[in-house]
Amino acid sequence: MIQMHKILIFIKTLFIFSFLTLVTQIGGACYLLYKLLYNYLPIPSEIKSKRISRYLSFLLIYLLFTLLIVPQIAPLNGRTALPLWASIQTPIQPHNMMTCLLNRHYVDLELEKVAMDIALPLNRTYSELYLTYLDANFPFWDGFPLLPHLSHNDGKKLDISFIYQNKDQQEWLDGNPSFWGYGFVEPPQKGESQQGMKCAKKGHWQYNLLTHLVWEKPSPNIIWDPIPNKHLLKLMVNHPKINKIFIEPHLKERMGLTKVQKVRFQGCHSVRHDDHIHLQL
């Protein structure tokens, strides 16, 4: 019985370690460190529940590494964290702070400069707008998967939010209408390519999946704004360091970019890209 209990504890530890590592990259290591240090941590006497004290201890260690230690050592791997807050000097911001708390906002040094090269002229033209990023990469190790993405594993990929406007208030949104930044799509208009339908007919069930995972009800007052989006895409297209830009074919047509080779269709094996822009070096 004692042996079985130890096996179950090992399986539980392995599962938690694997899950936290896949989701945050460093979470598994923080969990093992917490297991080693818990008995030596000063727990306030006010916390009566041992379970709560364990959760808080792990959270403290995880936040210490995520916010203070990892940003300092990631450059040793050639990666750096994108800004947590936008400013006039660095007009770049995350759509959701969870992206940063999960360590999904790291890029290599060259991509950081490229993002700034796009953000500054965007902000100069539209002073209310910042470059809003979604998922980037983890801080360490080329080839480590950033699930559920297929390619965000080398510091050279970055997802950018499209720009949306609130028609009633005549102002741009601070990011994407979706909480996570994905799934709120700008569908094809009459006469435009119906890529989502084509991929679904070929059996690629995952292509439109994210549209079904958005719990927010789309408001008719929130619109995809063609003018600043076209300006944003042109800034990306004109940057010599950017190699590929993925958006849906109907948006490429709508913005008059059909002859631009750099702007491409990502393929039916992926998911649709009319809810965000994917760029890579």
C-alpha cells in the first residue's frame, strides 16, 4: 500500500510538472523548486489552510522567476521580453497580461527591433494606437513548442492584433474584442475568397475552431477598421527584415496586397488568420 501511494505521488508530480512546463515553459521547474523549498519557507501564521499555503508558496516562486529572474537571463539565450506596458518611447503592449504571466511574450533581439520599427511610425500616424501583440515565443530553447501554435518556437515569430473601432464612440479599441485576442474574425465579404469554407470542405476541422471558442458575443458596433489596418500591413510589408506575413486571402484582397509575395496564405493545416496577423523574420 505504501509503495502504491509513492507511485501515485510520483505520477501526480510528473503530470503537474509536464503540464506546467508545456503551458509556461518554466512552471515545471518552479514546481520542483517549490517541492524542495516548501518546508523551509516562512509561512504566515494567519494562513491556517495547508493547501492555501502551498498554492501561495508556488505562486510566489513562479512570479519571482517570471517577473524578475527570467527577463534577466533570457538574453543569454538571445531572447528578450516585449514591453509589459506601452509608452511614447515604446508604443508596444500585450493584448492580455496573461500572455506575459505565461512567458509567451519573448522574441529574439532582431524581432524586438522590428516590432519597434513598426510600432513607432504606427503611433506617430495614429497617436491613440499602440502595436498590440498576442503570442510570441517562450524565453528558452529553439524548438520548444508554444502550444497550440505550429511554429512559434525560435524567437522569430509574433502575432499582432488587428485594429478595431467602436462605431458608437468613434474610437479605436485598446486591443482585440476577444479576451484572448484570437477567434474574433473579420469574415469574407461578398465576392471575396471563402478560404474557411474551402478548408473545411477538405476535412481540416481545426481551421475554423477558434471561432467557436470565443464566448464574447460580437457587437455590431465593433468593426474591423480597414484604414489603420492597411497602414499597419504596409509598415510590415515594407520592412526588409520581415520574411513572411500570414493573413486570410480575403483580407489580402481587400487591402490591395494580392501582388505582394511576402503576404501569404498559411495553409489549411493551420487555423484561420482573419483574427490576427502573424509575422516572422
